[in-house]
Amino acid sequence: MQNPKIKRNPKPEIKFPSPMKTLLCALVLLAGCASFAASARQGTTNAPAASVNARPPPKFSEVVIQYFSQWDRNGDGLLSTDEINAAVVNPAFHGEAAAALAAIKLVVRGGKYTLPPITQAYLVASPLRESNQADVPVDLLDAPGQPKSIGHPPAFQPRYRGALARLRRVSRDLFPQDQIMLEACHQGPLGDCYLISVVGAMVCRDPAAVKGMFMPNLDGSTTVALGNGRRVNVAPLTDAEIAISSIAGTNGLWLTVLENAYGKYRQESLPNVMGDDPETDVIAHGGNPGYVMTVLDGHQARSFALVTAKGRRQDPQFTTNLAQNLTAAQQAHRLAEATTGTNALPPGINSKHAYAILGFNRDTGVVHIWNPHGNKFTPKGPDGIQYGYTTQAGQFDIPLKDLLQVYSRVIIESPTPAAPPKPAPARTTLKPSGSNCGSAF
């Protein structure tokens, strides 16, 4: 007999879901599986990169110890110029090894230091920071506009860290974004402000036209169509080549490719200027913005000297003539440049440097300038010759009357087409000419 106080559980009733509920559950389950799989794949792909970026990079000395024997091809314990150049263009060296090579290349190419034989011991024992140069960014120490001779030993570590930072922020795609941008352009450690300033003026004028100069090839190389009719093929760049060149950061590799294309053209067409591989060496010791205009834009250029043997040009007629030429150039969308000399300059203005003239307001007499360093500068007083000019992303305004006192030369593109380039002569290797960034031939 059953105990009436005890309640037994009834037999569970099995209910089958409707077909619609079954379908919804299946879809949710499939979506969850797909999401999990995608998350797993993403974690597998990105985890190594994240861990690499999270860890502090090895020191320059540690990289040298690891790779020196691979750079030293003949095993004599010394790095020759040829061995350094060969390692720079070797795609086997990337990342930290490429950044260390870039640091060595910059010092050797700059020619500003009295260097002993470059042994592993010498590189490992190099100072961690540059002495007596706190007011000069280390990436500008090797540029021609800085002192021609430096008495203390070079510091490779800050150059290495700078090169590594550049490699980590630059895109390896030619055009990852729809439009190329002036704000992304930054002159690198080469002394080629005369080139990058002209490129910046071209980008400001017509970014689509600059983008149209590039034709990617199936083998990874890029053909660059220059304005003078020449076409230059640039092989895929190594990390070390990128680290010693100008970059456009996340805006793409186009500026670095164009810089190398111009270097290759100049190496082939002007072999007596300087000679050393890679091609960027021949543009590292200065040049003329007017010549760059003939190559990249296909037009002759007119130069206006603001300083003569008798001193600064003060005559009103010259000022009026220059203003008329700047106005005409702006209306016709022609390029214009301004270069500095070695005279005393306002704070924030670099000596022996080329700047792009991006605009001129005839009514106000104000000239709009771009520094290819893309720098920022805040004067400690009102804008003017005494304190300098407020600068953002390399751009600032300067009255024409001040420009005549600060700069040494103005170069304006003319409407006259440049003569077709001559066939490339036989190449001759010479020592650096010593011409300065922004100087004229």
C-alpha cells in the first residue's frame, strides 16, 4: 500500500520543438561555431605579432652580436662599405637586423665622423646617446645641413631605435588609402629636402596626378613614370632601404618608392655626382629643386637669388617682380620652392634646407610654406623673424617681406617644357661632392 504523504514525480512528458524553433537553434549554433573558429584563427595569426610588439626590442649591441658574422661576408672581422651596402639590399635582413643596418649605414654614409675600422667590438661598445648634440634630433645629425664634422663617437643606439620605429609605423602597401596626403609625407634621414619638398608641392597641387605616376607590377616591383618621359623600375624594397628613406607612414610606401626611383634615375643620368649603392646614396648629399622639377614635372625652372655679392635684395622692383611671378605660378598651378643658406635664421627655420611654397596671397603679402620634415613649432613670442613662425605638420605662413630676409633663393617652375633627357652616360664613381641640402648646381 502506498504512503499517501509521499508524492511521486509524474513521468516526464517529452515535448518536441516546432520545426521553426529547430531551425533557429541550428542557425544560432552554427553562428556560434563560426564565431569561435574565426576568433581562434585571429588569435593564432595575431598573437605572435602582439607578443613581438609587446616585448621591448633588443639593444643595438645585442642585434650586432647576433648578425655581425652574417653581414661580414668575407669573414675578416670588419664591415666594409661594400658589405654594408650588400646587407642593406638583402631582404634576408628585416626587422631589428634591418634597423641596426640602417643605423650603421646612416653613420657611414654621412661622413661626419672619424671612424675606426668597423668591427663587432667597436659597434657593441658605441655610446648609447649622442654627445653635445641635444639640440639636434638624432635623425638629422647625418643630414648635410648639420655640421660637416662631429668630433665625438657616433651613437648607433638612438639611430637604431629611430629606424625600428619607422619600420613599425610604415605600411608595406603602395597605396593602402584612397588618396595620398601631404600631411603623411616626412623627409627621412637622407639630405634630400630638395626632392621631398618638390614632391610635397606636387601632392598639394594634385594628389591624383602623383598617384598616377605609379604602376605596380606582378613581380612586386613598381614602375614610376617621371615627368620628363623616363620610366624607372624599382624593385621591392628591403626593410633596411625603407629605414634609411623618406616615408609616408600609414599612407603607404609610395613616397619611399618615388625617392628610390629618383635616386636610380639620378644615378643613371648623373653618374659623376656621386656613386655608391644603393641608389639613395647619390641623392643624400644635396641637390637643386629646380632640377627635380625638370625630372618629376617635366618643366624648366627659374631661380630668383635673394642674396647677391652686395647683400640682400632690397629694391622694390625686385619684390614686385617676385610677387608677380609667385601669383602667376599659383594661378597656373606651377611649383615653387624657397631655400635657406647659412645666415642667421629665425627659430624653427633650418639652414641649408628646401621648403615648398604652397600658396601666396597677393592681397595680404603672405606666403604659405611647407617644411618636408613635417615638424611642429611654437614660437616663444609673436610670429616673426625674432621668434619664428607657428608651424603645424610642417606648414606655416610668412610675410613676403620676411621671406626676402630669411631665405636665400626662390625657385619657380616655368611653363617651358624641359629638354628631353639625354641617354645615360657611363657611370663613374666619385667621392661625395659636399653640396648641401637645398643648394643649387
